[in-house]
Amino acid sequence: MKVLVVDDNRVSRKMIGAELKKGGYQTLEAEDGHQALKTVLADPDIALITLDVNMPRMGGYEVCRRLRGWEIAGKLEKSHLREGMVPVIFVTGDDTFAGRQKGFEAGATEFLTKGFKPGALLNTVNRILKPERAMEGLTVVLLESDPMVRAILSGYLEEYGVSVQVAADGAAVFDMLRDESQPVHMLILDERMMMLGDRNLCTLVRGDLDMAELPIIVVSVSDDRAKALEIFKAGATDTLVKPLVKEELFARLNVFLEVQLLNHELQKRVESLQKLNDLKDEFIAACSHDLRSPLTGILGMSELLSHADNFTPLQHDMMTRIKRSGQFLLTLIHDILDVGAMDSRPPALEPAYFDVVEIGRQCVETAGYAADKKGVTLVMEAPDELQIQADRTGVIRMLHNLLTNAVKFTPQGGTVNLSLSVEDDEVVLAVADTGVGIDPAEHDQLFSRFTKKSTRGTAGEQGTGLGLAIVKGLVDQHGGRIEVTSAVGEGAIFQIGLPRGVGERG
């Protein structure tokens, strides 16, 4: 089917066209009202028009008025694809009540505001041009004692592509809803069949099955307000009164079905994104493995060659650079894998009691090699012992990343201090340095991925931009907090507060 896209903005035309093509529609374009009318006259197979309101030469309202005038006068050639008037959807950035009133008076079929969510336009077009498929993918469970009413409801829903599951009684409804292999998007109940034993079926669905969002429409034989109030109190979303009027039936059911359709589409998108995310994780893991193996070989050989006696000073310097670059790449690979794991399936914490002071001493010793090379003093202030229940590996990673980061941005002659203490019910781990400091305007981005300062470390050290993001992820997983105090030229203090007893936080 052909859809004419009318908009004076080329980008808007392309975006609308791209969405419609996903639904299998052929699109034609017009950049103003005059060109649009010429195209409609020349091509009788145009099934629908999307129309901007504000355009030069001729606006959308005038285009729609002329189009309707031609149709009434029989000026347009009849098409085997179209019965009656060409549907017109106004797509505008200025959607007001007065504008809609003016548009509908001109003959509009529907309005959409520019900036609509992906899929909204295509759903609207499908609903107009392909009503038999508009609700495809939705399932309704129907419990109705009257064969005539059952046939009317089933026929209407199936006409729009809805799968209708007819239940024999309340117990069958309950079983269908419990079957997670077949999601149900709406429940239509006969008022006279709402009881399952001595309990109301609506109450069971809302309470026992915890389906608070499922639309439940109750078909009643009476419009008595007191009875309707009882039905709503039991958990019904809406009521329909027999005899059913087709127009009312269409309007009432359509409201709830469209919401369910959007939720259904959203769920499919979420599942699709999850699959893409899983593929991304698999790709990163595979690439990391393939990169890590040769890198390990390069690092091993460069370590051996760096001790060769027959190398010139320049050659030794080149080997040192090769080794340093290889170590940086290996660190980057490990950090990317860690961040990816935190995103998708964070490794479960393994809480255990241990002395965090002992861990602190180990981390200070490890970071001390880099500190000694730079002439940075590394000190630790802590009690003799401080027990905490936490993930031992996670705490080591937090302290290691903070200490190496502090050493990196502290110049020769500076100091890095690790302090461990208890405040209320928290164990506080603080790393303070006398380094270059951080602009307060950058504090919010410090824990974002791949965010790095504009300069390297004070000795030219490289960073992956992932170290602090990993720390933040581990702290969050422990249910703790992390704060930074810093200004340019005044050093920095990173403070972590962890509960003394930790379980994994969702």
C-alpha cells in the first residue's frame, strides 16, 4: 500500500518514511501542499496521507479541505484499494485542542504529535489500513453464558486479529491465567459467572494471581449503579451492559486493547534488546579471550627481552614501552569484562567476615611499587583490626582502584593516605591524595564509563576510564555509598561507606 508523506522538513519526511517502510508500506513524498494535491490527483492508489500542519504556500488544513471537496465532487479517480475517503493523519509539532478541532472540521482522521515514540505512527496506520491485523498478537479470555453475546464479542475481536480463548467456567479462566506459556491481555466476564465457589473471580485475579494491570471487562444485564459499584470494588476495570451496541463496544474495548498492544510491543522490544545485549556480551567475551592470549605472550616475551644484556639503552626503552602498552591493553580488557558483567549478570557477592585492615595493608603494598617509582609517599591510618562482613574480592578491587588512581594523579613528592575507620554502623574506607585535584563540575561524571580527565596522570600514565565506574558498581552492590571531595589544585578525597554486615542488594 502507498502512503503519501507530506512535510516541508526533509528530515521529518525521511523519519516518517523509514517507520512506515518497516510495516511494508511504499512511501511517496511531497514537500508542500500544492505538490501533495498534484500527487494525489496523479496516483489513485494512495491509501493514506500523513500531513504536516504548518507548511509554506499551502498549510495542512487547506490541503485536507480541498481533498475532501474533490472526493465529495467525485473529482478523484476511484481505487480498488480504497473505499470512501483517503484517511489523513495530521503529524504536527503544535498539537492543541483548537488545532485538533480545526483539523477534524477539515476532515482529519487522526492526529499525532511530532516526537512520538517509535512504532506509534505505524500502529496508527495499521489500525486504519489493516484493522484485521491491528491487534494481532493479543489474547483475550472470554467467559460468557449467552451464545449470542459470545458470538458477537468473539467475532468483533477476531476481526481485529485478537486470539479469543473461550472458557467454560471460572475454574477454566483461572487455569488459563496461571498458564505463563500463553500470556492473556484482557479478561471479559459474564456478571452471572463471576463466582468461583464462594469467591469473586475478579478478586482472585487481582489478589491470588497478582494481576493488577490486566483489564477485566464485566458484561452485565443491568445498568444498576449499586451493582456496578460492587463490580468495580471487586476489581473490574469497566462494565458493558446488554444489549451490546457495536459502536460502544468498539470504543470501550479498543481503549484497553490499544494499551495492551503497546505493552505487548514494548515487551517484544525489550526481549529483542536483551538478545542484542546477550550477543554483545558474548562478542566482548570472545574478543577479550582472543586478545588476551596473544597479549600474554607479548608481555612474557617483552619481560624476558627487557633483561637482555646486548640491548642498547634505546632498545631497552622501546621494550619498556611495549611492555607498558601491553599491560595497559590487558587492564582495559579486564575492566571491560568486569563492567559488562555488572551490566548483565553481576557476579553474586560472597559475604564473609574478614579483617579489612589486613586487606588495606596488602593493597597499600601492591600500590607501593608504582608510588615508589614516582616518588609518592603512601601511608595508612587504621586501628589494629577492623572486622567487616563483605565480599573480600570486591573490597580489594575497590581499594586497589582508588589507590592506583590516587597515585596516578599525585606528583612527585606528594602523599596518598588510606584511612580505615568506623562511623555509626558503617566501615569507612577513605583515600586522600595531594594530587592535581578535580573540578567540582566534573564530579558527577567521575563514575561514568570511559570518562577520563583531559590530562593523563602526572607521569603520563594511561587510564581505561573504567576504574571508578567499577568501584561505584561494587559499592552499589554492597548497598554502600561513595563520595568525592575535591577541587583543582587541592587534591582529592574518595570516601566509601559500607554496612558492617552486608548482603547483596538488588
